[in-house]
Amino acid sequence: MDSARPRERPTAFDRMLTPVHRWIWSDTDRRVRKLLRFSETETDGGRDILRAAEVTSDPLLRRLYLEHAIDEFRHGVLFRHRAAELLTVSASRSRPGFHADWLAPGGHGLDDLQVDGESDRNMLAFLHLSEKAAASRFTVYRDVMQHDPPTRAVFEEILHDETFHMNYTLMQLARVEPKRHRRHLWWARLSRLWKAYLRLATSLAGILGSMLLTIQYFVLLPPFAWLAKRAARRERSGWTMVSTERSDSLDRQY
């Protein structure tokens, strides 16, 4: 099965964010972190696809899944080696900074998909959309890498595999579900949108929680600290004698 179809063009959203991606990838330290994150994601995805090859009962899908998993592991190695090369250059300048992970997602992955409980049609639909999204983003990443030809070459090489993965998953889905494969694609799209919403909501909740805690620290805590200091100034220093009436409780239970 050769990927004879043309490559997936970047989505309008990815094209719109091209200047942002160019800024993100212009920094060497951010580039290293992104590549390492890509390596982890591709390797994790390869493990899940390898598990899919073990549980499927379709011999053709088993072979294709195995080839797919091998490609994912190889992508992880490519990203990791390129990150190591860049790391030798930027190790002395390493510093914390803005990662912008949600603007430049790390590969495609399987979004915690439960491979053991998924049918072949659901797995193929999800993989097709994941590979399609990855091909769109990697095309943009490749195009903004004019300043880094080696990294651009890595994305160029991986794009060949992503196009094949995108095409074979759609063809196999049409073979497994010839009449309802488009319906499964729509369900997979809705599932990805829901998971994206949950990730965004979780991120916003973390940001809002940090803001509220900061406000409480600088607005609510100072008055309590002032009252505590004021009460402490009224207390006598040293030992204070306690009257006999107040010390009766030491001789009884209540």
C-alpha cells in the first residue's frame, strides 16, 4: 500500500498560527523541549498501536499496525537524536521560559485511548484523525524551519510516514465498515473535540485557581496577619499567674 495520495494540507487554524509557531520554534531551548516531548508522544503512541496489533483479530490490520508501531518508535528516535544534537549547542544557555505547549502540540498520541476495549473501526477512525492532524501540524512546523535545515529534514522524513498512516487507516476503515465509516469518523471527531475541551477546561481551571490563591495571599492574608500582630502586642511577655478559680479544672475531669 503506497501513499500515492497528496499530502494533507494544513488546516486553516494551523496556517493562521504560523507566525506563532515560527516564534515558538525560533528559540533553541524551546525547540529542544518540543522535540523531546514529541519523542515521548511518538513512543507512547507506538506502544498503544503495538497493543492494538496484539488484540485485533484481522490479520491485515495486525501487519499494518505492526508497521505503524515501528514507524512511531523510529520517529521517537529521530526526534530524540535531533534534540540531543541541539542540546549540545544550547546546554550552556538553558533557562526556564514559556513553553506554549498548547499552541505547538507534541505529536498526536492516542489521548489515553483504551486500546483493549476499542473495536477495529473505532481504532481506525481515531488513528486516521490523529494522523491527519499530525500531518497538518508537522507540515507547518517543517515550513517554519528554514533557519534549521536538519530539524526541517526530520519533519520532512516523518511527514512521508504520516501521510501513509493517514491514508491506510482511511482505506482500512472503509474496508471494515464500507457503509458506516463516515459515521465513525464523525463520532471520533466529536470525541477528540470533547477531549480537547476537557484539556482546555483543565488548563483554565489551573490558571484561575492560581489567580485566586494569589489574590487571597495578597488581599485576605495581610489583614489576618495585622490582627495577629496586634493581638500579640497586647499579650504580656513572660509567665502569667493564673487565678485559683481558673485553675480548678486541673483537679477534675470537666
